[in-house]
Amino acid sequence: MLDVRRLRLLVELSQRGTLAAVAEALSYSPSSVSQQLSQLEREAGVPLLVQVGRRVQLTPQAELLVGHARAVLDRLEEAESDVARSLTAVGGTVRIAVFQSAAHAMVPQALTLLRSEHPDLRVEVTEREPDAGLFEVSARDFDLVIAEQYPGHTRAHRDDLDRVHLAADAIRLALPPHPARLGTGRLAAASAMPWVLEPQGTASREWAEQLCREAGFEPDVRFETADLMAHIRLIRSGNAVGLLPDLVWAGEAPSVTLVDLPGHPEREVFSSTRLAAAARPAVVACRDALARAARATATPAGR
């Protein structure tokens, strides 16, 4: 009989690529992971790993076993959901990965709703960039992720995850409170100003640079940070201009001048969980609370 815990290690190795990464993710030592996988090889009766340089690689038989192991883990998760649905109270723990502006705008109100309606439910929230959060939900590090998608930018499809729309979040040109030097405030009028954008390689940065190029200029990026609160402060103080999503205001009045962009672009905010966990009452409750919080924090354009 194959041991489920050892099968989980094999699945983790197929996702994370190295024994060290598996050990770190599961709080094991690399030698312990290696020993457990060696035991799994003995149980399976076939080689599962081959040494390639300093790394190990899964054999074709291991890849076959991974497919079955994923199905087993999904069935166990579905069984847990069925048991949970038989109870009258929603309880347990839900681990949520969330990007920064959603953490500011949605999470506090959602937690308030959950505390009132489901006092036995424990919710743990960790800030993660969307790509990392989606991977970690697939890897079972988290139960739910709140992620974003910018116009014209698609994310890799994961067959084991679902996707539920949360909000359409308008993106606007953000200028200092009194942008006298910028005339009409159109995007091209900000071409000579210093810009603050998110780091290279992020979807928001790629989208922002493309938007500026379509307007006929390359943004003079002098400030680069993933912290949108820092974006607001730099813009509000007159040291930069940028592009901000409405969600960053968390329902409060904007403290900078916001100008609509051509075509009124929006990023999509969505949640994802494993298909096997989607019916779990605790996950359903969290999604419901997040959806209500998203509606409550919708921000009209400020001027």
C-alpha cells in the first residue's frame, strides 16, 4: 500500500523542482524528504528519481504516480468538504493569499463579516504577489488566493484551480492634487514628469509602459516600488505621477487628482481555489464575505 504522506512529497517535488524547496515548504529537512521518497520507491517497486547533476528528476513512472497522487489528494480534500458541509456551523482554518491593494480594501471588512457570522472560523491572511499566490494555492500552501489581471495580460491556466470574479477595478492617471503644470491632465501631458511604477516584470508595469508608448512617449521612471501606498505619497507630494487602481482607496476619498484614461481600462480582481476545495463551506463563506466587501468599497472617480 502506498503511503499518502509520501505521495504528497512526490507531488510537491513535481511542483517545486528540488528537494530543498520541498523541505522548506513543508518544514522538513532535505534528508528527511529524501528518505521518505526512497521509502516510497520501495513501496512502488520502481525507481522514481534519477540524479541529474545536482538535482533529481522524476522518472516516467514517477510522473504517472504523480497524476494518481493528485487525484487521491483531491478526493481526500473533497471528503473533508463533504464532512464540513454536514455540520451546522462553519469552522476550521482558511489560509488566504492576497495582493496589497486587495488586502487594504477588501480584507478588513470581509474579516469583520466573517467574525460576526462565523465566529468558529479562523482566517489567516498573507500578502503575496498574484503569480506566487496562484502557485501556492495549487501547491496547497494556501486555500484561497485573491489575484489580479491587467487588460491584455493573461495568466497561465491551471487545470486544478477555479476562478471567480470579484471586482472590475478602474485604473486612472494619478496626478498631484493641484497639477497646474499639466494643463488638461491627459496622459501625454504627463510625459515630461517623473513616474512611479511597480517593478520590472510585473503585469502592472508591462501594462503601464505599453499604455505610455501607445500615447507616444516612454515614461521617465524614477521610482520603482510594489508598495502602492508609496505611490500615493510620491504623487500626492508632487514628486511623481502614476497609474492607480480605484481599489487602492478602499472606499475613501482619493487624495490625488485622478483622470480617466482612454477606453476606461479596468483590471479584473478574482479569487481562485483548488477545484477540490471550492465546495468547502469555509471557502464558500470567505468568498461570499470578500464579494460583499468588494461591492462596499467600490470607489467613484475622484477629482
